[in-house]
Amino acid sequence: MSQVVDFESVSTVGLESSPVADALAGLRANEARYYKNKFGHVFTVVPASDAAEVVEWVHRILKEERDLVISSRPLEATTFEVDGTRMAYVFYESGLSINVMYGLTEGMKRAVGFKLSDGMEVPEELASRFKFARQKSKLAGTIRGTFFVIKGEY
């Protein structure tokens, strides 16, 4: 069952098993606020087990582009389209959030973004490959993030 992410009353529903559940919920709410304010899109998530196709798509891009395999268990996922771009998000038990921005027409931006919840360590599979920039958020505390450009077709 899908759940609308409320960025005014942040909830850990669906993320309770994460050791950084409060920070991950804030990170998820931060994304929801961005899409509501910028595009008028209501950000909803479903349990990862109900979004296997989305999780597999994200994992395929990670594997084929950078030979990355995420060790943490996916908890929730979502996919939607805004302004000709397919967006996909997967929220992991470790506190990691991965998003794929995939422009649907030739020449549009295509990238994978990683965001780390406040209080989590950089996952081993990412630590030696990426440098993370810091960003402050009222909802999520300090978010550390990085990205890479997608070169293939998915």
C-alpha cells in the first residue's frame, strides 16, 4: 500500500528498522517537500517488496554503470515522472537514499544521486569511490550527497 510522505509531520512509518530511522524519515520528507514545492508532485512511497521492478532498475543501473552492489536492505521505493524525467528513489535500512534521474528524451540529464542520512557511516561500497558534499536541511539535519552521470540506456 502506498503512503504519502508528509513533510510537515515527519513520520518513520516504513523505516522503523533503520538504526537512523528519524534521520532517514527527515531525508525522505526533505525530498517530498522539494517535489511538492518545485513540481506540485505528491511524493508517495511503497514497501520495496511491492516495488521490485523499481529496485531492480536502480540496482541494474548501479551494477552496469559502476559495478556497484548495495549491501543494505531496501525498505521503500517510488517512481514517478516530472517534466519529462523519470525519477526513482530507493530508501535503504542503513539510511542511504539513492535516486535516479533519467531524462526520457535524448540529451536530457541522466544521473544517479546518493544521499546519506545524518548519523550513518559512508557505506563501504561507496567510501573509496565517491566524495560527499554536505548540505543542511531543517527536516534532515546534515545530508551528505554525491552523484554520477549515467552514460548507458536504461
